[in-house]
Amino acid sequence: MTHAYVPRGKYFEDFQVGDELVTPARTITSTDIVNFACISGDFNEVHTNHEYCKTTPFGEPVAHGPLVYAIMGGLQYASGINDGTMLALLGIDKWRLSSPVRHGDTIRMHSRVIGKKETSKPDRGVVTFERRCVKQDGTVAQQMEATLMYKRRPKD
């Protein structure tokens, strides 16, 4: 017997302005930083050279900003809200990096729905989130507005 896949994600109709989500947490490792340098080709010394970093305000290598952004996307997926219902990332606005993320920092994403609009196509809608990457001590490392397209709930 074959069973139809039932998404666990939220549909456009399930989001309300003001809704908040706090994702599971994830600890950033040196391996994450090195692997991202390898994948991206960004071997800037501020991410890869311990001796150089001793001369910077950080004192040690820090995670790439886009690495932290990517992990935030993974944390949102881990929360389940995108699973089988998200169609596309449409934009990132007001992206600010306000505190470094280092090896050993544990981050989670705090996300709040700040906008919602129907599209001209009846099977989808657009949701805008205010996202904050928050470290274990409550410091905000990154913040942005993310606009995503979601499926609308099937009519059957």
C-alpha cells in the first residue's frame, strides 16, 4: 500500500503576523568554519589563521557571516515549519552582523512573522520574517528580514 506524503511544514494560512518561533540550538565548531572555508573558497585569515587572529579584536578565528546565515536556514528547517511547504526564498533585507560567532558558541534563531501577503497565484503566498541569530548568552549575532514563499493549504 502506498501512502501520500503529508508535509509537516506550515502553509501560508498557518502564519499570522506576530507569530514567533525559537528554533532548536546548534553549537558552531572549528570544523564548521574550516568546512565552510573549503566549500566557499573564502580562506580569509580572520576565519582560518589563529596567529593572525591574535592581532584582531576577535582574538581567534570567527565564523563566516554567510556560514551563520546558512546555519540559521538549517535551524528553521529543523523546526519543521518549512518541510514540504516552503517554495522559495525571495529575499533577505536589512542583514546586519552585530557580534562574531566563534567556535563553541551555541546559536538558535528567533523568528517573528512581520508580514504576509497573498500572491496573484492561488496556490501560494508570501511571508516575511524578522530573524535574529541569538548566542547562548543572549547576544544577537545577526539579524535580518527574510521573505519566503509558501504553499497555500490544498482545498481538498
